[in-house]
Amino acid sequence: MSTAAPGSPDMSGQVPDIPAAGQRRWDCIALGEVMLRLDPGVGRIRNARSFDVHEGGGEYNVARGLSATFGRDTAILTALPRNELGVLAESLMRAGGVDTSAIVWRDADPIGRDVRMGLNFTERGFGLRAALGVSDRARSAASQLRPDSFDLAALCAATRWLHTGGIFSALSESTAETAIAAIAAARRAGAATSYDLNYRASLWQAHPRPDAARRANTGIVAECDVLIADELSMAACLDLDLSDIQARTSPVDTAALDAAAARAFERFPRLRIIACPVRDAVSATRNVWGGVLHMRGQRHATVVREIEIFDRVGGGDAFVAGLIHGLLDGSDPRRALELAVAHGALAMTTAGDNAVVTKEEVEAAVRGDRVAARR
């Protein structure tokens, strides 16, 4: 259920302009790094003797959710090393229904000195023990992508939507330049664009320029239609002064987020939508979860409730996939938000970065159907 500001004007014209279905090859392309996720299951990395292997990456997860859950035609723009690990990653992406034809393949030396596969070791956590991620991604093939690595004009002319994010932009100066170039190419091609700030301080602090996060993210967001961000990431990445805004006192209290969104709209006139999951960890296995969506003069929010968590990683990316699916489908922003929240919640009920659910299960969650055994 959603709420709109009383007396708010009809803002239907504020949703992104999206090419009609069937006019282009893909519904969405995602630009970002794809890593192999090594998962010790219910145990810990430090004493693991075996790992389950998944593919994952903040931007890729959105394309996979759109494909695997919602049946959308999607593609990934990334780079992989030309070795067995790269082939494994590609096969996992293909299994998720994502088109891999635009992948850039890089020759890899035998010991990964110059080009290698990014790895991400991830613990799910349990109860008081929080989820934990340990990345091993230096010199990855994707971190060396440049704007001329792809024919961005042709790729963007073949898609209805382009999505990328702050994790990819933080990998190197060249990946930030690539994200900016891709967003600009998508705008020229008439495709809708979205950007998930997904702020990771550890990545941006490794940059030689202390103002790298602000410079890169403000340049990208200035050209975007849809921004995924909370007030903390907007303050850190977009140089928004929020010092006069009281910090959030509870997950249900979104006053700080509402104020930050209003200032972002003032700063970035092209932005149409700012959306954000509302999340708080009661424990690793119980989270408070919901969502908020802002437009100019209009606000929608879902009910915030406690949900049970099996694996929290990728919940935010599934939120973005549900949101984009709703907007591609022509849904009003309220329904798009409800799809986002439902898809994100369901993604956190299965192992790995991605949802293993059907579109019908997402619709059932939106309706609030009872969870009963199906036989």
C-alpha cells in the first residue's frame, strides 16, 4: 500500500520517457563488474572447506532480476578474463537469461598479474553475527574498462533502458569515465537511464583524488532519469549539505530522506525519480523492509514491516529490478515501488545475489497473499 501527498498534481509526465516495447533489441542493459561469489553456506569464510559458487555484481544483478524473474530481454556490459574463471562466470550469466554478447574479453596472464577475475567471498550471517563480504578484485578485467571498450552509441540505440551504479564507477578512474560516457550515450539514443549510488567508502577511499566520489557521481547523476539513493549516500557522493537535517531516528522516519530528495531535485533538474529501499537490521536474519519513491511534488511509501532474511546480499539490486520492470511495463510509480519492495524481499529468501522467484510470486507478495504451502 502506498501514500501520495494530499492534493499533489498529476505527475504522470514526470516518469522517464521510455521507447515502446518491441522497438529495440533489449529492455535493459547493465554496465558493471561481474564477480564470482564464493559462499560458505551457513558457515564462515575463516573455517570453510567448500564454497558454493554464484555470479554477482551490483549492476549485473539488476539485469539478471529483470531477465530471470520478469522475463525481460537484458544484456550485460562488462569485461572478463579469457580463462576458465571467465568462462564459468559467462556460463552462470547465460543461465540467468542475460545476453553476454557484448562482453569484452581480455587476455589473462597465467597468475593474474595484470588481468584477473574478481572474487567476492560472502557470509550470510545469522542472528547477532552480521553478513560479511570480503572482496578480492584488484586488477579485475572490468576495472580496466574504458569508454572506447564498447560501441556505446550502437548498444544504447538498441536498448530501452541503461542501468549502472556507483560500485562500478568506484573501481577506477576509467570505469567512472565509462559510466559517464554510457549515460550520455543512452540519453542521446533516447533510452531511459538509472543509477544506483550504492556508496562503498572502501572503494572510493582508494582513489588518488580525494574528491573522486563527488566528481564522478555528480557528473553521472546530472544526466540520469532515475536515482537509487538514501540520504547518507547523497550527502557523501553528491556534495549535498544536509547538516541542518536531523538524522533518521528509526527506519519508519524518512524525514531526512525526504529532505535530501528535495535538495537533489533542486540540484539535478534532469532527475525524474529518486527511490530507496527502507531497511534496518534487527538481526542478520530479521530486517525491517519497505521503500520510498519521490517525484517532483509527489511521494509514495510502502508499509514498513519486519521480514525474515536468508541471504540479504542483492536485496537492494532486486529492488531496482522490480522498479525498472514496473516502469518499463507502464505501471504508475506507486505500483512500480510495490513491485520493487516485493522483489527485493523475495530475493533475500534464497541463497546468492539474485532472486530465485517467479513474476507470479512477486505479484502475490504485492497483493499480500497468505503464505501457505502449495501442493
